[in-house]
Amino acid sequence: MPEVVVMRLPLYLRALNLIEDRVDIINSQELGDTLQLTPAQIRKDLSYFGKFGKQGRGYNVRTLIQELRRILGLDREWKMVLVGVGRLGRAILAYGRFPRSGFVAVAAFDADSGMVGKKVAGVPVLHVSDLPAVVAREGISIGIVSVPPSHAQQVIDDLVHAGVKAILNYAPVAAKVPPGVKLRDIDPVVAAQSMTYYLKQDSAVEEFSPY
Amino acid sequence: MPEVVVMRLPLYLRALNLIEDRVDIINSQELGDTLQLTPAQIRKDLSYFGKFGKQGRGYNVRTLIQELRRILGLDREWKMVLVGVGRLGRAILAYGRFPRSGFVAVAAFDADSGMVGKKVAGVPVLHVSDLPAVVAREGISIGIVSVPPSHAQQVIDDLVHAGVKAILNYAPVAAKVPPGVKLRDIDPVVAAQSMTYYLKQDSAVEEFSPY
């Protein structure tokens, strides 16, 4: 299963969840229109997992949602820990879409003893020295990293050493993880910087256009 | 210039910024190690923009940073507007890395008249009906969308109609923009959901292993 396919499946699920209340059946053309993918791509992606829908009759939206949730391992709850309870970390803990999507932060960690013992959005803040014990005891697979860049790799190493297998990294660094551990970066500044290249082109055209 | 190259350049810049204070010269092997890219990939990406560095002598870090900033249009400030001043919108306005990276929110908009007239992180909140006038008057190119999914496409259409050319979309929808407008999605839940597929495989292996 190519990783690029695995990356697209949550987008399918998100699109289907948005229409679930008003659409019963969707074909690959309609789903492709929604996601700006070709119908052939949609059919090919879904064919990795077996047969969904019948030729010419489209997919049952509810069934496809259930199958995608099962395939992605989303038919259960996932416990997470968060490291770095600064302003960004507190905003992440307060972000309602994680718990609503089955991702539940059970503990947060910080090196600042002034934060330890508090609760943020109902999540207890512990000292980072307690990280390995909590990850092991609670069987945590997912860690969110929201520490400053200078500490990010060390925190990620600590999470991996403690047994975490998936890391959502908000620190603006290219962190390294060993094989078998997944890492996704969330960096809105990088996303913005990948658009200004085109904005710059636009203004250059305006600037130099003889018309 | 392939978009995939443009997407990587901010990562180069981010990596170089992190080492700028302690490294003068970096070669493509070292930069590749940092970014988990091959040296050949790095050389090929940078070759799109002309000749940086000398064969066998590596890149001057400060010069490369300057060139990347110029190429990406980051040698100037970019004004942004944000639409949707809920909890997420307020967290984005308070996110210090945007202004520190030259992305300055000059106004925020909300449909809730209770928010209008307030300031969030120093940014004035205006009514959404004022959006077109402000975008035109201030020459805004970048819009951040942090409204609920049900309103996201309409807000994006409004931004595009007002003249915005680049959209950073935090709403969990596959939004559509016309050609010539760039869109980047920030969706940490989708990122997390693209990792559980592998976590599930791990636990399945454990569960069924005869050893």
C-alpha cells in the first residue's frame, strides 16, 4: 500500500462525513469532483482494500465511511500525549476536533514546574520526567510535539524511546525518527511560504506588464 | 518550476535558519542529511534558480538563505486577513511565528457582531461585510480561513472575489479555488488519521503473532 494512498484516505473520509446526512450513494465521479481527483484515481485507491460498491451503482456513503474508518484504524479511540504546554500546546489541547475524531489527549508534559499540576482543557499537565512511565502505563501510541525547535528532536527521541509510534510535530524542524515510527509535520508558516512564490510572480507580471 | 520543488524550498529555508548562527558553509550532502533528501535532489532543486555555491565547496549558508528568501518572495512583508475569530482563529492570530516570518494579519473578520470592534493579539476584528473593501484597500494577497466547515467554501469564494490569491485553509473541507489562486490546507486531524493505519498494522501483528 503506497503511503500516498494512505495519505488520501482521511480526505475521502472527511469529504464523506460532510455529506453523510444528505447523500446515500455517491459514485467515483462525484467523489472525485469533491476532492479534485479523477474517478479512476478514486477507484484505484479504494481497490487496494477490496471491492466497495457495485459497478455503475456507486458507493453507499455510510458503508464506505465505516470501511474507511476500519481500514484507517479509526473504529477505536487513540490515546495521545502532548509535550510542550506553551501557548501553542494549550491551543492544541483545546482544539475540539481531536477528541471528536477519537484522538484523546490523556496527559500533557512540560519542563516548567509552574505548569505541572495544572489542567488544560481537562488534560493534566505532568513533568516531562514522568513521560516514559505514563506512555508505558497508558499504552500511548501517538505523541504531539509543541516545544520550541531547540528541544524538538530530543523530545521526539524521548517519545520514541518510551514507545510512541506516531508523532504529530508542530515544532518547525525537520525531525528524524527511526524506521517504524511515523512523523507528520504541521507547519502553517511553511505552507504560507510555499504560496508567496506564486504571489511574487503575479506582482512581477503586473509590475512589468506593458499593458 | 514543478510545484513539488516550490513546496520544498521553505523546508530548506527553515533548516538553514536553524543552523545560520553556527554554520557558515554547508554542502548538499549535509543539507540532505538534515532534510532526509538525497544530495542529488538538493542540487537539482536549487539548480532551477541558477548557480548557488561552487562545485565541491558547498553553499554559503547566509547567501543561500538570502537567495531562497528572494526566490520565495520572502524579502518583503505580506499582509494577511483572517476570517473566523472563534477559538481556532484567535489561536492563529496569537501564533507568533507568522509575524516573525513576515506574515502580518492586518484585520480579522467575523459574522458575530459580538466580536466586531474587539482586538485579538492586536488585530482588529471587523464584520465580514467589510471584507471586500479592506482586501482591496490594503492590497491583501493572503487569507486565512478558520470558519466552521459549513461556511468555508463561501468564505473562500468571497476572499477570491475580493482579490486574495493565496488561501491558508484551516477548515476541514476540500475547498475549491479557481486557477491562479493557491490553496493550502492545515488539518492536523487528517495528519493524525494518516498515521493510525500503520499503528493498527502494528497492533494487529502483535495480536496475531504466534511468538
